[in-house]
Amino acid sequence: MSKLLDYINPYFYVIQARNILYEKGIIKNFKISVPVISVGNLSLGGSGKTSLVRYLCENLSSHCNMAVLSRGYKRKSKGTVIVMEKGKLKTDWVRAGDEPYLLGKIFEKRDIKIDIVVDENRKRGAEIALKELRANLILLDDGFQHLKLKRNLDLVLLKKEDLEDTLFPFGRLREPLSSLKRADAIILTYQDYKPFDFSYKEKPVFKLYRKNWKILNKNLEEVHHFENKEFIAFCGLADNKQFFDTLEKLGLKIKKRISFPDHYHYKNFKLDPKENYITTLKDGIKFDFKENLYFLDFEIEVKGLIEFILKFLKM
């Protein structure tokens, strides 16, 4: 049924035509003088892109001068914004966008010397990262559909739900599964939550697991012993249920759950100083870091991926 919907969907033909025009060189893409790794996916909403970008930065930054390039989705600014320069934050989340700022906050705390640039014009952003920040590797966040900037390596995250989904607006796919032919490697995400297997035309396939779940305080330090605390849990993600399910598995006492849309700004949501709250890091950066606000964090593991990248790029 999903295939049939694709064939009667005008969006399918727009996507196919655009991809062919780039593939045939009728529409030219822009190549820069340093390697570009794109992290992307096929569907709308969350699939672990930010977590994977964080993982790549933590594991590759010692090999090169890395710059993360993002459009800064739903930021309140235009043009180029240097969010982080050599591990130092230069702006706030409103101008940066929540996900680029979140990465910067984590890298600053962990003393990881990364540059982060947001620009809706990726070509311009890449040139600034190259010329002003002296980057010698660009990590293109959410780049699979952005064909204008040529990349050396396309990493595509795939969720279990993507396999049965259909194209927007009938479903949540931005591109059909056949677009995976452009990928250099496929990463099956959330294997700890919904494990699945998949292969596509002998492409390298890796599996992403989340592990070492932890609760952080306002200083982004791990805290323990929550037996006597009850929390109000809230978040604004593409999949809020997954967040609440994880809290339940960790055994936290949740007295109330509040769901918001993805990338919510929380203008009218106030924290009661008498309550304890828990949320995600992406949501938490939109509040002043308070004593009664805690954050769920985790690490990811993708066995073999870093070795694959280093070999592919000959680093």
C-alpha cells in the first residue's frame, strides 16, 4: 500500500526529478577543498542525528579540526552564526537553534575543541568554516537531502518505522527507501528500543545502540539516588513516548507527563520551584539551569563506524 501511495504522490516525482538532475550534473553541486561527512535520514522528525553528530565529534575531533555545519532549525536568526569556536560558545540557543546549541553546551563542558556554524546557505557556511575557522573536516548535520554541497561520505540513519512508511504528506518519509542508493553507509538506529535488521544493495550497515543512561543536574554532572524524589516529566521531541518509556524503565517516580511539539520554545511554561522536573538536554537548554531541573542523557555505541570513517577518508 505504501508503494502505491508513492506512485500517486506528486512529491515522489518532484524528489525523483531533483535527484536525477543532480546525478546527471544538470544542477551543479558545490565542492569544497576539505572532506565533508553528511549525517542524515529519510524521515521527518527524530532518528538520532544529533546524537550521532555528537558521537562523531567526540571520536574524530582528535584527528582533525572539525566544524559542524547546520541550518539551525527554528532559530530566531538569519544568515551565518558561529555558535562555537574551538570549543567556546559564542551565542545563545535562540540564535543558534536548540540542537546546535545543545552540542556546543556539551562540548564546552567536556572541553572538546569543535567549531559549530549555522547557516541556511550551507555553501556559505562551509566557506566560513573553511576560511575563517580553518576547519579541515566538515560534518554536515541533516545533510542527506541537501545535495547542493558535495560530500565525501553520506551516513544515513534508518528507523524501523521507515521500512513501512510512505512519502510526505501521506506519511513521514522525505525520500523513498530507494534513495538509500546514494548512501555510503546505513545506520540502523534505536536498536536498544526497537531492534531490527535491514540490508540494501551490499551497503555497509551499522547498528546504533543507546547505553549508559544517566541523570544530570544543572551543572551537567551525573547524580544518583532518586528513591525519595518524584518528578514532573516533560519534553518536546519528535517521539515523546520514547522519552517517557525510558524514564519508566529507569525506575524513576513520575507523577505527571507533559508533551510538547518538537523544538518547542516554552515561552509560557513555568517551573514550580516546589516541584522536581526532568526533561531532555535539548529541552532543558531553553531554561535557566535550576536546582530542581534534571536532564536525561545517554551515550551511543556504533561498533565499527569510526574505524570505517577513518579508513574511508584515509585519516
